[in-house]
Amino acid sequence: MQIPKYCVVLLSLSIVPFVHGQAALHVEMAKVESRAMARTVPLTAELAPFLQTDIEARVPGYVERVLVDRGSVVRRGQLLVQLSAPEMGSQTSAAEATLHQAEGDLSQAQAQAAATASTYDKLVEAAKTPGAVAGNELIQAQKQKEAADALVASRKAAVKTAEDRLKATGEMQGYLRVVAPFDGIVTDRLVHPGTMVSAGGQSPLLKLQQVSHLRLVVPVPESYVGSVSRGKPVTFHVPARPGKSFTGIIARIPQALDPQSRSMMVELDVSNPDGALAPGMYPTVDWPVASGGDLLFVPTTSVVTTTERTFVITSLNGHAHWVDVKKGPTSGEQISVRGELHAGQLVVKRATDEVHEGQPLR
């Protein structure tokens, strides 16, 4: 059967508009941006006092008074514990008596030395007259003068030794006053009046910590140590203060990894003037890490995900072109993508799979 010519024309008219006559779709475009992405990883750290020590007795004695207790805030040089040791008083008296005796002996030796020096000088003057002084007499006077001078030197050394002994005894008595070596807070009290303590004993008198300034010790895994930079601020959170963020400054970098955990124990300085933080807390640190280079970012609405593919829509010669991508981390209202894209390229800002491949765009 032969088809009339007008039927062929009608079929052509019905097909052409579907293929070539699509109206241009009005869309909003957005630029592909290239930048490094700032990201953090959570690391568990530990807060420690900046300074801490066990307060011990430096001399044996009895506890006479304890002027502080657990929780007491103290200043450097403040008296904490007063000890008593009666035998030290007698030792000081004996040292003073020894010094006085040595000083008396020195005065006597100096007087004798002055007398022998005078006698020797007179004999030397008289010996200028021939025959006035025998040679042996002059030699004996010289030897006596030298012996007197040596005795003076010996007595001076004895005085110096006695002075040092008296000074040491005085310092030992000063150790009966146990004072704070730095500003801090007493975290434990272990003695009471009447307790006998020994010097450098195993049991301390008090425990003292500085908590207005803390150390935040962060075990940084080996893969993240490249982002460690001294002076960089880092935020952290503690369970005891929900919803509140704190800041520490990277201060000490050991430049060595722990052989067991393969992590670097980095220390941060944390200011704690209001005492909101306490040593022993385990904060979660938002540790900054490098992104590994610049990433390409597009609006999150530009990425279309179907059951078959994930893509963005670009404009190629004024027509829609689907470009397959892989999604990465998000940053606000943008998402990083990997694919056949480059910075500055335009993509449809609000894309859907209803924008077909090759559809004209305006």
C-alpha cells in the first residue's frame, strides 16, 4: 500500500519538535570553587596541673601547726606547716660558741703575729750596724714571724668553718617553716599536729597543684602529627561543662612518638582563672588536621543522586551535560566533589534528573 505524501509530512512535523524543538530551560548557575577544607578530628586528651609537688619535710621534727587544709588556695612563700625540733636550738648555741672561740683564738694569734713582726723589724734595723745583731738571732726572729703568720691563717680558716657551720644550722632551723614553692591549691593533707616526720620521708605532708594554669596532654596519632604547629589555638570540651567550649594553645611538641601507641604527646597551655576545669578531666579535643590539598566545592543542591549514578549538570555549548562525581566532606551549604570538573566551571545550582542530557539551557 502506498502512503500519501501528505501523511509523510505530518509524521515529520510530529517528530521534529520532540527532538530539535525543546524550549531552553531557564536555570541558575553556580561556580565550582577550589579551596582547602578545614576539618577536625575528635581526640581524647587529659588535663594535668601545670605544676605539682608533694610537700615534704626537709628536716626531722614534730608537726607543731598545720595552717592549711584540702582546698586551701595558697601563695608562693606562704607558711603551710610549722615543725619543731628542740635539739636544733642546742646545735645553734653550740655553733655560736664555737664561732666565738675561733674568733678569740684569731685575735690572740693576730696579736702574737704583730709582736713577732715588730721584734723582727727591730732586729732587721739593728742588723744594719755591723756586729750589733748575731746572724742566728735574726734568722730565729724571721722563723717566729713566719710561724705567727701561719697561725693567723689557720685561725682565720677556723673562723670561716665556724661561720659556715652556724649558717648551716640557721638554714636547718629555717626548714622547720614549710612554705609553698608556688601559687596553687592544696589537694591533700596527710599530717596533723603532733605527727613525727622525717626528712625526705616516703609520706608527704601535703600535696600542692597549680590549677590556674593547666597542661592539656593530647596523644596525636602519627597520621596527624604533620598538622601540629606551635602557637595554634585548639578548642576542646569537657563533660562537666556541657555546651561550653574551651581553648588551649599548642605549646610543647616532643618531636617523638610513643613506641607503643605510635602517637605524639603534645602539650597545650590552658588558662583556668575561674577554676572551671580540673586536673584529671578527660576532654574531647577538636584537633585540626590537613585536608591533603585543595578540594572542589559545589552547592549541595547541585549534586543529584539516583539509583544509578551521582552527577552534577554543567553547560556544554549551551546544553545540559551530566558529569559523574563522587561526594566528599561537606562544608556548610557546599559539598566537595571529585570528577571531570575544574575550578571556575559553571554547574546548575538546583539540579534534578528532570534536566535531561543535551537539553538547552538559558
